[in-house]
Amino acid sequence: MAIETTPLNVIDAETLLQNWQGHRRLTRRVIEAFPEDKLFSFSVGGMRPFAEMAWEFIRMAVPIVEGVATGKWKEYDSGSKPASKAEILMLWDLQTAQLNEKFPTLPPHRFSEVDKAFGQWEMPGVVTIQYAIDNEIHHRGQGYVYLRALGIEPPHFWERN
């Protein structure tokens, strides 16, 4: 017996953006919690310092939205890698505004169209966006381990406002 199914939209673009921005607000607080020197130097078990992870998020966020919107996948160009916590946070805030500006312009059909993002990941646009969110959550968890190892209480993971 075949079961008839009807496609169900469980999340709209605005809700997806708000979810992502909630995670970004939390990640920003994790960045802020690090002492300046430890942000760029501290690691556990051979993992990268958290500043390197934050730089990865910055290099992905806006280029992913632009790539999903247009099908053109360009690397993020900020001039140079940030050398201070203040520079990371400045770029973070700039991207927050850019995401809020650019995300609503995504054509709805592009969420389901398959692209090969950055020549590496072949998946629908919404999955590529979710990849960026999941990647940030994964690495933020590493940041939590670093903060605890430094004796610093990380922000509550559920507080994304």
C-alpha cells in the first residue's frame, strides 16, 4: 500500500535566517569570552585556536548566501586575516548586517537547486546553508572545551538571543 505524501515546509527563509543569527549571536559571545592572547594561541589536542575557527565562519557565511543566491561561489575577501579580537568582532558584526541584508534576496527556487559550493560540496542551497550553521555549532563546541580548560564559564548554549 502506497502512502500518499504531501511536501511540508517546516521552516521558512526568515525563520532559517533568525535561527542562524541566533547561533551567530551565541558564537560572538564565545569569541568575547576568550582572553585576547588565548583566542589566537590556545588549543587542546592539536585542534586549531578558536580565532582560526572564527575566521573560518567569517570566510563562509556571506559567500554561502551569495553563492546560494547566484550560483557563483567566491571566497571571502576581507583583505587580511584579523589579528585581534576587536578585528574578528568587527568583521563578525559587519557580516551580521550583510546576512540580514542579503538573505531576504535569495530567490526561493535557489534553496532547492543543487550547486557545487566552492567546488567542494554538491548539495541543495538550503543544505549548504545548514552546513554553515552546523559547522559553526560544531566548532563552537570546541570553543566551549577551550574556555572550560581555561577555567572560563562559557555562555549557556541555549541562550541565542
